[in-house]
Amino acid sequence: MAEYNRVSECVGLITLRNPPVNALSAAVRQGIVDTVQRALSDPNVKSVVICGQNGIFCGGADIKEFGSNMTGPPLIPMIHAIESANKPVVAAIEGSALGGGLELALGCHYRIAHSKARLGLPEVSLGLLPAAGGSQRLPRLIGVPAALNLITTGRHVTAAEALQLGIVDQVTDHNTVAAAVKFALSVAGRSLDPRRISTHPCPQQPDLDALFEEVMQKVRQSARGAIAPIACVQAVRAAATLPYAQGMERERELMATLFTSGQARALQYCFFAERAVGRWRMPSGARWDTSKPRPVHKAAVIGLGTMGRGITVALAQTGLSVIAVETQEKQLMEAKQAISGMLERGAKRRGVAPALDGVIYSQNIQAVADVDLVIEAVFEDIALKTKVFQQLSAVCKPGTLLCTNTSALDVDQLASETPNPELVVGMHFFAPAHVMKLLEVVYGPRSSPQAVATAMQLGKKMGKASVAVGNCRGFVGNRMLKPYIEEAFFLLEEGATPELVDQALEEFGFPMGVFRMSDLSGLDVGWRVRKGDGLVEPGTASGRSARIRQGRRYSPLGDLLCEEGHFGQKTGRGWYQYDKPGSRVARFDPWLHSFLGAYRAQHGLVARRIDHQEVLERCLYALINEGFHILDDGIAAGPEDIDVIYVSGYGWPRHRGGPMFYANMVGLAKVLERLEHYQQLHPEVPHLQPSSLLRRLVASGSPPIHKWGEAIKKLHSQL
Ligand SMILES: CCCCCCCCCCCCC[C@H](O)CC(=O)SCCNC(=O)CCNC(=O)[C@H](O)C(C)(C)COP(=O)(O)OP(=O)(O)OC[C@H]1O[C@@H](n2cnc3c(N)ncnc32)[C@H](O)[C@@H]1OP(=O)(O)O
């Protein structure tokens, strides 16, 4: 909807009204068409101002409409009518002007922005391009290089940068609408021809071909299979080389391809999934909207290894006072230096002052007596963590939330060591904790809804994609990773190479295949876990029986490499070789290949040809299958939780929407059929046994992913 008022006698003020972000729904577009028409036909009106209600100009096209039959007036002619108006139209931009919102503003003759406003064309992150003339008007206004940067990255710019680039004409710290009305009065009667961006040629650019080639190469490299960034470059190229009308035609063609692509669906699903995970719920029925978080002003971190340092930085950057505790003096001094460096570099990048004074260092756990929340990040050892939790329970003021950053231990067991288990939750950060977006908030059966709400709110404040999950071995992310990695090991035994497996996964869109990733994180990490599980045996046994442990197929390949001291990048040898320890460029390792040959010979395994499809099906479907188990167990509340975890923490390509969305796209029946096929070939591999939920979903007609929640509830109630 759009509301119309006449203000200052001769200014028509149009206010977009569609909370929460004034998205351009059919009703809003109709409202704009009607009110613009009214303003232009009113002889008392000399100029027009368009603004949005509640401090936000416009968040763009209504993304929810994309999934349905679109009705109402189309955007392009609506914006064209504004640009062609014979009275000046001024956009008063507060909050955000994004996507179609900025395209609407670019159709206006002038743009006034509040100093805190953000502007951008983020369509690329939804698998689209700015298709309401944005790809054609922006390069004409600010030049090709700057427009390419904004459109291919989708980044939001501040009002100050927008002014510098020439996107807005004026920035105000005061009432934006009042400033725009004043401005509109001052320009009434002036010629509008120079203000109609679509009539301008693109500013001249030397070596246009070379520029586009360079940008296209860069974009292809970073897109990892995503098609929208490439279409964005093509659309801007059309703006630079074709007359406006033909450029618009090209924009439309490119948009039509993107609009109907699976990638756009996947990316738009991710947009809504990231918001849906904030509406968490627990099996007890506790929910985000009925659980009030406690305020957290002061926090503490116990243990300043890699994780503790990153968590301290992330907390301090949020503006919290942090007590950072490390009992060993030398480690404390090293940590202090490292944390200060990270804070300084982060502040420099963001153009703010480093929050160095926000962190107080101590060797004494008593220093945390008055904090609101503690995050324990000591070594992964249950006895050590138990001791720390007992100390914290004695030291902290009543009501302090006790969080563990464990990635593998039982949160409920730790909770049971404290007098107030309801105050205990897991906050599972990912390394480096001040950079990685993901946070798993792990609740045990006794965690209070308030504790979960507090950790979730803190995670949001820290800018993390925070997902509430139940307590189980590996939580959600690492639990699903286990079958994925095991399948990759089995593929090596059967004849694949690390290069082949990694190439298949990287072509799928992962930034790193499983073996390059394992070299980066260290082979010894998994070795330690397998030893703890009693799976590691001396490497001399041979034959099939040596590869069945605890009743299931087991590959000792990773253990054998560790016995050789091959821990990955840090030792310069792993699944690949590196120029020196710590170096990052993975190279083919002839030793590894003869080692694999000797291993297969020792175990009577005959190498066979394995193709990319088998790699993808076995690794990804095993991971997805575990995702179904997790849903069935109630560890994740819905597929969105799993998908956000994988996209934001495990490198799952965003344009494929996350593992559960991918399964939905491939077709549940097909995933089930392939799992059954591989399970028949490898009966000693339990993780290839299709989950009962997957079977039940297929049996109930494979409902689309947004209906899984209902289907799961129904299927459970039938049990
Ligand atoms: C057959 C072939 C046909 C081919 C041709 C088809 C042509 C179709 C014509 C299209 C013309 C193209 C027009 C344009 O170029 C395309 C676009 O504009 S796409 C949209 C671009 N905009 C964005 O990407 C902005 C998205 N939003 C945000 O970034 C943020 O929401 C915000 C605006 C910065 C506000 O942030 P916050 O304050 O943190 O709030 P939330 O993010 O939590 O959002 C609150 C709430 O609002 C929902 N929402 C936000 N934006 C939109 C939107 N644009 N449409 C719909 N809904 C939106 C969001 O989901 C939250 O709701 P919840 O999910 O929590 O219920």
C-alpha cells in the first residue's frame, strides 16, 4: 500500500506502507502507480517525495511473491513512469534502499539519504540480478567499475559511500523526509532531462573489453558454480555497450533464465531459512517467542587457546566487557598479544577503534564472579571441563549462564556436574571463532528455555547464524560430517584418489574437498577421537576382517597416515604434500599414491574406476541420510536448521541451498533409491541404510521441503 498526502502546500508525499521492510508487493506497486498518478495530475502539486514508513525506505521486491503467480502492476513501467514525470520526484531514503527499493530510487530524479541508511543491489545473493532497470541505470549513474562491484557482490554501501559514488545527492543527519520535502521545493520547475538516468550514456571507460574480461574471470573463480554473478556481469556489459532499450531487453532475458533456475530457489530458501532458525523451538514445547533472554553485559571466557581467543575477540567486538582467563602465565601473555592483534586488525578493517579496553585478562578463575555468562573453552577433556564447571558453579553469582564450547563432549553430562543444570548450554563456535558465521547453541534435556534464549540472542548480537540444536554426539554439523568423511575413506580403498574425490566435491561447489579440508584441520583431530572410541588398532593386520571394527566397516587409512606423522598442513604431509610445514598449497604426493597401492594390496582390495557421480552420491547422500536421522530424533527442529548449519559452517555451496534442500531438489525418491543401491553393495556400512524418516516421507508422496515439518509431525503421531 502507499499513502498519499499533500505537505508544504505543493509537495505530494507518497509513503510506502508494508511492514516490516516496505517490500514492493503487488498492493504496494498498485499504491505507487495510483499515488504517482494522483500527484502528477494535481495542479497544486509542484514536486513529489517518496518515502517509506517506520524508518525504512524499501527492502526491494517482495521475495515471497517470486514463488507464486505474480499479479499487480509490473515494476519496470512503474519506475519508468516516475522517471518520465514532468514534476521532480525525490526519494527520501531512511534505513534501507535495497534491490527493487534502490531501483525505485534510481527512477526518481533526486535521492536524499539519512546518514545511517544503507543502499545496495543484493539481488545476486538471491540468485537474481537487478531486473527493474538497476543493472542499466546504476552503471550510467556511477560508471561501470563501481556498478560492477556493487552488482556482482551485492554489498550494501553506507550513505557516505553512496554520496561519494554519486548514488545520492545529499545526506542528512536530521529528518530525512523534511530534508527531502525542502529539497523538492527547491528544485521545482527545474529541467528534469539531465536527471533521467536512463537517457544518459554510460560514462566512458578505457579498455572496456579488458575490464570485463578481468572481472568475468574473477567472478567465475569466486562464484564456484553460481550463475547469478556471471549474469550480473553480462547485464552490466549490456549497459556499457548497448542503448538503454536494448540493455533492458538483455536484462529481461538474463533475469528470465535466473528467475526459473534452481539456484535462485536455493538462495531464496537460504534467505528465509536464516531468518526461520531464529524462531527456534525445543521438543519440550519451549519457543523463541515465549522465552525471555537474560541481559548479558559482562561475559567471561575460560581457556585462551585458539577457540578461546577467537571467542574473546567476537565478544569484545560486540561491545561486551570480557574477562579472559588462562591459568598459565606464559599462555596468558601470548593470548593477550594475539587477541590485541586480532582486535586491532578487525577494527582497522571496519574503520572503528579497537575494543582493547573491553578485555580484562586474569590467571584467576575468581575474576569471573560477577559476570552474566561464561564460555568455557578449555582442552576437550571431560575431566578437565568437569573440574572447570564445578569451579564456575562455586565462583559465579547466582543465575550466571554456564556455556561450553565443546565440539564433541556431552553437554548434559557437564550440566549434571553443576547444581543448576538448567543454566548450562553448549555454545559450539567454529574456528576461527571471530570469523566463522556459525554457532550451534546446544540444549540438553535440562537446559532452561531462558538459557537457550540468552545464548541465541548473544549469538545474534555477535552476528552469528545461531541455530538451536539438541544434545547428541557431534551435535548436528559434526554428526553429519562423520558418514561423509567415512565414505570418502572407503572410496580411496576402492580405487579413488584424494585428488579425484576433492575435485568432484569442489566442482559441486565446496571451497575444499574432504581431503584438503582434513589436511587443513589436522588429521590428528579425528585420530584422537577414534582412539577415544577404541577404534584404532596397530596397522599390521590385513584382509577384510581388519577393516571391520565394532561390527561395521572401518577404514584405518587416516590412522596409518597419522602413525607416519602425516598430520596435514602443519607437518607438511597429509593426503597431499606441502612445500614446508604450515604451507597451504596442496601438491600431488607420489608417496601417498604408492602407500594407497600397497594398502590395497595388503588388504586384497582391487582398485576400480570411480567417477564423480559415485563420489557425490556416496559422500553427499550419506551425509543427507544422517540429516534425516537427526530430524527423526528431534535433534534439529526442521530442515532449515540443518541447511543453515551446513551453508554457514561447513562450506556447503549456498546456491545449492543446504543438504536437505538439495535432497528435496534431487527428489527424495531418487536419494532413497541410490542409498538402497549402495547399501546393497556395502551391507556392512550402517550409514548407507536409508533412514526411516526418508522412507516414510517418500511413502507419503515426497512432500516439498516447506511441508516436511507437518509431515514429520503427522508421521510421528501415527507411530
Ligand atoms: C518466467 C520468467 C519470468 C521472468 C521475469 C520475472 C521478473 C520479475 C520482476 C522482478 C523485478 C526485479 C526487482 C528486483 O531487482 C528484485 C529484488 O528487489 S529482490 C529483493 C532484493 N532485496 C533484498 O535482498 C533485501 C532483503 N532484505 C534484507 O536484506 C533485510 O531484510 C533488511 C531489509 C536489510 C532488513 O533487515 P532486518 O531489519 O534485520 O530484518 P529481517 O532481515 O529479519 O527481515 C524482517 C522480515 O522481513 C522479511 N523480508 C525482508 N526483506 C524482504 C523482501 N524483500 N521480501 C519479502 N520479505 C522480506 C524477512 O523475511 C523477515 O521476515 P521473516 O522471514 O522473519 O518472516
